[in-house]
Amino acid sequence: MHQSRSPDHLTPPDQLGVVIGAREVYDQVVGLREDVRAMGQQAEGVRDELADHESRLRALEAWRYALPVAAVTGLGGAVVSLVQALAK
């Protein structure tokens, strides 16, 4: 028995008249793989740059916290020197 197919049984690609072959799918997958690989390399560069910025921020924070201690120590030394100079 032969079944006839009515237009409502057509798949969407058939309705559009588009046929995508295995070669087209393969080419798109290869292109996508190259794009993902490039994004991975770019992400690695961003990670390296972020690590560099993080280390620079840590160094600036160390200076920021050390600066008041240095100022107090310097001021204390100046006061001691002044007192010793006035005592003579």
C-alpha cells in the first residue's frame, strides 16, 4: 500500500526548500570549534591581566596601610630629636 503525503506532513526544511548536508554541518562545527578555541585563548589573556592588576592593587594597599605607620614613626622620631635638641 502506498501512502500519499499531504503538504501538512512536510517537515519545516522541506517547506522552506532548504536542504542542509553533512558537509555544511561539519564546516559549521569546525568554525565553531575555532571560535571557542580563540575565546579560550582570549580568556587566558584576560586572566593573566587580572592577576597582574590584582598584584598591583595588593602592592598599593600595602603602601596605603604602611604609610600611616611610617608617618607616625617619622613624627615620633622628629619629636624625640626636637626634645633632645632642646634639652641640650
